[in-house]
Amino acid sequence: MFQNILYETDGPTAVLTVSRPDKMNAVDNATVEELDQALAAVEKDPNVRVLILTGAGDKAFVAGADIKELNRRDLISGRAETRRRQEVYTRIEQLEIPSIAAVKGWALGTGLELAMACTLRLAAEGAKLGQPEVKLGIIPGAGGTQRLPRLVGMGRAMEMVLTGEPVDAVRAYEMGLVNRVVPAESLLDEAKKLAAVLASRPKLAVQYGKEAVLRFAEGSLAEGLAHESYLHALSCGSEDKREGVAAFLEKRKPNFTGK
């Protein structure tokens, strides 16, 4: 079905792998379109509760944009191609279900931008994350200048964007760029364990919680609080809320149905 990615499901977890190992999983325009198609499959599958994104092989999550395409990019195509990547990455960010980036090796340029569009990020020991575009005479174009400061603060983002120097996994964790650092050999297993935890939680509560947190970066505190209250009220009307409270009071394990 796909040339540049692998897509598989395992129970409530979907795993989407960028698979261009001979090119360090560099993302070209065709890969962007395949990512979009896979996201459509995720959205249509009611059984998928969590999405994991990763890269094939041990060397890279995504080492950046395809350099041959980048070499041909001009004023017109630069605008069109970056806007398209922004659309697809924002689609990942706004999925109703949470997503986990499992980062091993290099996550540079559009690779880091892809990881930052995910809800959570796990990094393997030894991973390197960065926005090196300035070294090529350009700036990030798929969300790097916007999502990076939201995760690590303006000062740290400025340093990464303006120097182009990457940070290692430990520093990325200290900065808040990744949620956890795990041994490289167990990266995917750890991502799947985290996915299982997320999938075990009430579906609507996870969806509404994710939506509320995303609003943090979009408006004022007053707007965010109003939206949070609205989503809280919606969750109070769910069957899972009634089941969760009843199970707590009855000292038993809840049986959530996603309704």
C-alpha cells in the first residue's frame, strides 16, 4: 500500500514507521502524502486508541528533509511544500487520540518537527534532536519555530534554531523536549507500554484532556479556562464518568466502554 512508510495495528495501538533507511528516513513530498493517507486510516479505525510514530533502523527517526528535493526548492515550491507539511503535522497534533514519537538516532529538521507534532515523545539513549536548517541558509518550515518554543521556552528554542546545533537525549529531557529517555534496545517496547496505559484510560476523557491542553498555546488564560470547563462538563455526561466514579466508590476495577 505504501512505498515509504509501514503501517500496522496491534490491538488498540497503531504503529506508523517512516521507512527510507537508505536515506536515514529523510522525508520527501511522497512520504508526506503517505503519512496523510495513513492518518486517514487511523481516523477511520474505531479500534485504534493510540498512534506510535517511529523510524526504520537504528540510525535515525527522521534525519531531515530529502536533500535532493530541498536543493530544487525555490520561492514558490518552498511555500507550497512547507505549508503542506504543516497541514499534515497539524493533523497528527489534532488527532482525537494521543500519539507517541519513539525517537532513535537522529531527529533533525522536519524529523524533529514531526516528533514535536506528537502528543508525547520518548527518546532512546544516544538520540540527537535539532533544527539545523540555519546551516543550509534557511529556517525551519514545518512548525519548528512555533512548536519548539512552546515546548522548551523561547530562549532555548532561539539557541537551537539560530545555532543549528542538536541536543542529546538527556539534554532534551532536561529541556522538556522529550518526556522520557529509555534504553535504545527497548525504545519501541517502552512506547508500546505507554500506549497500553493510554489505551486503558477512558477514551473520551483522554480526547477531551488532550484537546484542553492543546488550547494552552492558542489563546488567553480566560479562553483556555472556559474551554476546559466546557470539556469537563462534556466528560461529566459520559457513561465512563459514571462507571469510573461507581468503580471508585465500590472499590473495583472500572470497565470503560468509550461512551
